[in-house]
Amino acid sequence: MEQEDKISVKEIKEQKESDKPEVKYLVRIANTDLNGSKPLYYSLTKIKGIGFVYANMLCNLSNISKDKKTGLLSEQEISRLNDILKNPHKFNVPAWVLNRRKDYETGADMHLIGSDIKFVQDNDVKRLKKIKSYIGIRHMQGLPVRGQRTKSNFRKNKGKGSLGVQKKKMKAGRV
């Protein structure tokens, strides 16, 4: 009698486990590993180039609850999120949400994520240096670009000690 009860309890546990969706602890979206135990809108912000506003918009466009755990996403939902990230214009994303509007070369509005941000930013700085614009010259000299004051900040020797009077170090062995 007791063995039958134990078997039935085991069977019930197995049925409950099979009914639960499998939780993934790492979910890969846009070539970035996301924590599966966090809510979706919070996990999406860990992708470089996606903030809270853009993550909230992604959840609304994909019809996924933003409070849903990332590890509970199905493969279809993950692929839908990747599609929206790759082609935001296809899903009528407003231009004011995008992070690269009116690209210098193409004139198109884009949203860059991941390593593309660093690559495009480096190319922009190289172009500014090449044409020797004011901003490019400031970049070359290692000075602040956006009008900050330079009298008290941006010193090259910051953190390397003071320039004041220093005592000579006593040599070992001499008194």
C-alpha cells in the first residue's frame, strides 16, 4: 500500500514537472547572452544600444508581456524580437526612438546595437580627424570635444602625484 502511494506521488511530481515550461538560464538575443531569471524588459537593456524606452517598445511590438521572465520565452518569441531588432522600419518604429538618425553616408535612420555602435563611432571620429574639423582636431589632441572647461580638468598628469616640493628620498645605509 505504501509503495503504491509513493509511486503515485512520484508520478504526480513528474506530471507537474512536464507541465511546467522549461526555464532557460541563458537566452541569446542579438548575439548577447541574457539572464533568464530577470524580466524581459530589464534583460533587453543589457544589450548595448537598447535602453528602457526601446526595450519597452520591443515588448509592445512583439506582444510579449514585459514582466515575463526571459528564460520562459519560446523560440518564436525570440525570433520575433530578433526580427524587430534587425528591421525596426518594417514594424513602424518611430524615428525618434532610433539611435542613429540621418546616417552620414546613406542618410537613412538606423538603430545600431552591439559591436556596430563602436565600429560606426570609430569611423565617425576617423572621418572628423581626416577632414580636420574642430571636433576632429580636439580628438587628435586628446582634449574635451563638447566645450567643457580645461583649466581644472582634463590634465594629462591627473592622479600621478602633485608637482609641488618633494623631499629627497634618503639613501639606504647613510644617516
